[in-house]
Amino acid sequence: MPLKLKYGTNRPKTGRGILESRLVRGLLIAVLACLAIGTVIFSIAYFHYQHVVDDRLAAGPIFASESQIYAAPREVRPGQKLTAASIAADLRRVNYNGNPQLGTFKLTGDTIFIKPGPESYHSTDGATINTADGVVQSITAENGAALAAYDLEPQLITALSADANRTKRRLVSYQDIPPRMVQAVTAIEDRRFFEHSGIDFVRIGKCAVQDILSQRMSCGGSTLTQQLARGFFLSPQKHIVRKLKEILITFQLEARFNKQQIFEMYANEINLGQRGSYAINGFGQAAQTYFGKPLRQLDTAECALLAGMIQSPSRLNPYRHPERAMARRNVVLDSMVDTGALTAAEASRYKAEPIRLTPSNIDASEAPYFVDLVHDQLVKKVGDQDLSHQNLRIYTSLDPDLQSAATEAVEVGMKNVDELVRRKHRNRKGEIVGDITYPQVALIALNPHTGQVLALVGGRNYGVSQLDHALAERPTGSIFKPFVYATAFNTSLNGTQLGDSGGVFTAITQLNDDPQDFGTDGKPYMPGNFVRGEYPGMVTAVTALEHSLNIATIALAQQAGYGNVAALARSAGILNARATPSVAIGTYNATPLEMAGAYTVFANNGVHLDPWLLASVRNSNGDIVADYAPQARQVLDPRVAYLTHSLLEDVMNYGTGSTARARGFTAPAAGKTGTEHDAWFAGYTSNLLCIVWVGNDDYTDIKLQGADAAAPIWAEFMNRAIKLPQYSDVKSFTPPPGISIVSLDKTSNLLADGSCPNDYNVAFLDGTAPQNYCSQMGENPQNFIQRLFGIGGNKTAPPPNSQTAPQAPHQYAPAPAPAPHAPPVDNAPETQEAKPKKKNFFQKLFGGGGDKGKQSQSDEPPQ
């Protein structure tokens, strides 16, 4: 019979089997418990960060619409040196044709038709501009009417800083981003961006292996969404907890937004370096910062450069490290070949392109001092609100071309100033001795007929110092002196005799420049001239201002009345002026911006204009929030303004201001140097007024004359300005009714005729000019004695505009002949007593000796 075998299926369990079974169950329970706890923790964390994201989104759009600051409209006039193509380039820059709602244009040869849209700063009235040979020939409105001028759409200067960290960004939509920009970024930062769900586990695995092998945490496995989550919600420190938070927020973003929206947010958030004191965030701002054009206009090589900077914006900054930036750009181009975005041939072509950057001077491109001042004025006028996030369009007075000219002139001029400072610290061996304080600078340019601030530089480098020196109160020095002479001319309007001079004040009135005590209240005050020991004696008013003689100017202020001088200055915006002798030589403080406004009275027929920066504030729909009108008031009679202006023309042509002429500026202009611890120059043409200040932040004496430090910067700026079409049509100044231009003999200051060919022109109030000719000197012994000793003559001045010619009063007696080629010097006050050079009887009688520095209208400008 068959044998049946039974296997021990019911064998008793050993102790080891029981232990293994329990261990497996325990491990399983532990795993399940961990999963349960992990799920709970993850759920809690997930919902926590869901609330974090919800709260962030509930506060408003991730990027609030930022307020934008615009320049002034550029005016086109017939006769300007402009081509239709250059006008088209300006319009492309402001996005005409790119945004039809803003405006469109059509360029046909030398003709361009412009049609503003509903979102334009202007009305929707169009115009046709015809040019030929680089000159605007005519401007015609849509209705066929001829136009004297046409304003182009204002250019965007910059956005207001978005936060306390001084972040700048220009928002772009996904449609504004060039496809090459998207391809470049994804190729180098996240190739599977459009495929993964926020976390690229494949890339993380590869990076983990790479880091383990290299023993360095250098591989970046973060996706674009993770970088976005990190930038919006987390600190930059690297640790495991932050990484977990980053992943949770990444899931939230991927669940709420599509890929295009996430890339758009990334494109507006990513940091791409620093410019000055501003952080550059987003591709839109970076395109403008580095290339000077909108993002949509970047080519492939430029897109690759920005994409490459993401890795390390500071180390790869193309301004500071162009070789590194180019090498990284080429890596991006190779990555684009790997992803199929470019062919190898295309990549080679783009690698051959040089890096073409816009000039790196932030002061030139974004006018930061100007923008800060605009923001401060907005806070005062509109209110202390979050202005940067109100999507306002802020239209200003700035001319971007002139701003560039100003910053370039300051950069060039301050190199010269620095060298002058270093010279003063060199010993005989040429070694620098002692600590050097390099001065600061301010430049303000405005339209003298509107008060419009066209350019403003508040310091030599905004990235180093944001202190706006255009608003710093400093002693004005000798640029104040014209207000003394204007006050004296005021007395001549009603025929009032000036002090004890015996006649009305004119440009050839004799002033005493010998040492005098102008003390008050028993306290002596004996100022000196800039050059110690130089006292020309009696000089004409025109000579005194030409060579900035302190004593003669204070003597004139004493006769005109210190109170009258101070009152005129305050009415012109120099609010700190007080009725003391030293007011005449500019010892009271004013800001460079205030002095720019003050000088409008001389350049604008006696009308003072408050400098202004804000023109209009509008909302995103173009509706006006606020408009601002310039403030103007008549301060001087137009005749007095012109008489003072005429003296300032002589300063520019023959006196301390002739430095500007030596620098190649030849257009009709007037100006005045100033030196009082600081160096100043104030000057203007028929269409542009400019003030330059140079001084030390610590208020120590710069020890440089205005003619040496400030005037060259002024000339550098004006030489650049008159090359621009809008400032090239400089005209000569025209005297108003009631003013006569008279030719005088330089030696006698009598009317010139054929026998006295050495003549010069002087402006007079009608009825106050000399009546005798230089050829008549020998015909009337009484006239000769009067002229020699300054006695006799008619002491009663005629009323203004009198048609009856008066006899020449004694103040028309000629000053002694000046020494040829006397050096022009600016005159800072010296409060200590200075000893005069003694003159013998014949020197006093005939004007010999001690005449240095008394040149009046030489044939050549002094050296």
C-alpha cells in the first residue's frame, strides 16, 4: 500500500519567528503612524501657507501698479535741426505704434504724421511734420492749419521706488516678454518649467548626486516657481526648514496660477542687480537700466545676458565685470542650442556680438535727485500716501537730453575741480600732503521765461550720497551783487539822486573802492577785496561789477539803502537777506535752486518765476488729479532788469565771467561768478538759465574761485546744451522801450565819435546818458576841470524818458585809465582790515598807481 507522507505544517513556532513577526508588525505600525503624523503635519502646514498666500493675495495684486514719472513734452518747432526719422525714434521710445491707445505715427520719407491716442498726455489732435535737409520746415494740423509748434508724447523717466528698500521695477505682462527671453531663462534656469508641477524631482536628484560627489552645496535645483516662492515669501537664508516652506508655497502657486502667469510674476520679481542706491528688479527695469530700451526691443544676445545674470547679479554685472557677463551670456546661448531654441550657427553669431550697454550714469538716465524732489513735492501737494502704488502718471518739467548734458558736464568739470584741490595739497616734490576733502556740486538749469526746471544734478554721485545739494543753504557770495546794482538802478526811475553822488545812478557812476569803515552800532566793518592790497580808488559801476569789487559794491549798497537791497532780494526769493552792509557781498544763505529762481528777474524782464518741477498728476485713465501752474510776479521794472543784465553781459565778456568765454562758449550770455567759502556761477542765455555751485559738505572753505571751479562746469554744460535742437536758437537780448544803447569812449566815458575810436557800448535809461562827445574835451575848459576833479555840473537829474537831454552830471567824470590785461578776480569778503597802497598827490590827481584789477572793457578778455 502506498506510503503517505505528512509535512509539518503545524509545527510549533520558535521564539525567533515570533520575534520577527512582531518586529515587522511594529515597523509597519511605526511607518503608518509616521505617515499619519506626516500627513497631519503636512496638511496643517499646507493649509497654514495657503492662508499665508491668501493673505498676500488679499492685500491686492502681487505687483501693485506703480506710479510712473514722465519728462516734459518735447516741443518741435519749424527751423529746428530735426529729421522725421529722429522724431519717429522718439515716438518709438514712448511706445507709439506699440500701444495704439497711447498713439500712432506714420513715417514717409521726410514727413511724419502723428496721431495721439486716448491715453496720450495730449489731446487726440494729430499733426504732420515736414522736414528737409535735417531741418523742420513746417507743422500742419489735421484740419490743415499751420502750427507754430507741436509737443511730442512725454518720455517715461522712471517709476517711483516701490518700497523702503528703494526697489525699482517696470511691470511687464507675459505678452510684453520676447519669446527669446522666455527661452533663454528656461534654458539656463528651468528647462522643464512648462512640464513639471512646480518641483522638478529629476533635477533635484541630479543635483543631490552632484553635491555629494563635489562635497559642496552648489547645484541649484530650484524651479522658477520655487525661486518665485522664495522671493515673495521667504528670507534668503539656506536651511532645511526654509526649503520645506518653499515647497509648500510652490504647490500653492502652481495650484492657483497657470505657467504664463507664474513666468510673468517671475519676470517682474527677479533681482538683476543694483544701480546706485536702487535695487533693479524684473526684466522690464533691467532692460531699461542696462540697454536703455523696453524689454520687447531686446535682441537674443541681450536676452541671454539678462538670463545669465540671474545666477549672481553682482558678480555678473556687465558694467563692472563685462568679461564675466559675456562668458555667462555665451553659456546661456549654448544652453539654448541644447534645448533647440537656437541652432549652433545662430548661437555663434550671437556670441560674436559685443555687449552694448547704455551709459552707466544713473544721474543722466533717471535723474534721481530730481525724482526724489518730485516725490517730496508730491507728498506736500497730494498728501502723505503710498504714492508709488497708486498707478499715477506724474508729468514733470525735466528735459532728458538736457539732464544728460548736465550730468556729463558735472562729471567732466569735477575732474578738473579735483585736480585743482590736489594741487593745493602738493608740496614742492609733488607729493600729496594732508587729508583731501573733495567738494560736492549742484547744477540747476531752467527755462528763464517759464521757471521750468529742465535739469537738476544734486551731487557728484547719487549712489554714494543721496543728499541733494541743490537744496542746501550756502552763502551766495558775489552772485548776489547784481541785486545791489538793480536796487541802485531802481532809484533812477524817478530821477532820485543816489546818496551823495549828485545824480541818478548809471553804469558809469563813480564808486569809491578805497578802504572804508561800514561799521554799524559802533562795531567796525572794513572789508577788503579778493586780492589783498588792491584798491583801484574811484571806479565806474560797470568796472566794479565786472571785477567783483567788494568795497565799491558795499559803498553802492550803502547809498541805495541796505534795507532796499535786502527787500529786493527777498522779493526775488532770497529769503534770508537782511539789511546789513555784508548783504551786498552775499554773506547770507540761499539754495542753488533759490538762486536759479532769483536770476529769472534779470533774464525775464523783471518777472520772478518760482522754479517748478511738477506739471500735472493723472490717474491710469488719463483723468487729471492735479495740475500746477507756475507762480510769477513782477519784481523789477523791465528797464531796470535790462540795465542790470547789461552789466552782467560785461561781466561775461570782460570780467570774472570771461572764463566761460575762454572755454569756448561764444553765444550771447550774461553771468556772474561768486566766491564765499564756496564757488558759484550764475549765467543765462535767451532760452536757458543755469546755476552751478561747488563746495564742501563740512562747510570748510573750498579755497577756489568761482571762475576756476564753477564757471568751467557752466561752460561745459552750456556748450553741450546749445548743440541740442531745442536750445540751439540762442538770440541776442533786446532792450525794452525806455533804454538807449550808447557808444562811449573808453578813456573819457563820454560819447564816442570818429576822433575816439576806442569805444564800447553802454545801456542807459533814456535821458541819463552823457551828452558831450569825447572830441569836445579840449573845447570847454570847464568840462575838463569838471572831468578831472569831479566837480560842478548839473546835479538835478531829469525825469525818466525825458526828451530834454541833461547836462552830464559829475558822476560821469571818467575813471582813470585801467591797466591793460588786468586779471579778473572774484571777490570774497575779507572782514579784517586791509591796508591800502598809498598814493602821492600826482597819483591821486591823475589816477596813477594802484590801478591793477581796474580794467574796464579791454579789447581782449582778461587772462
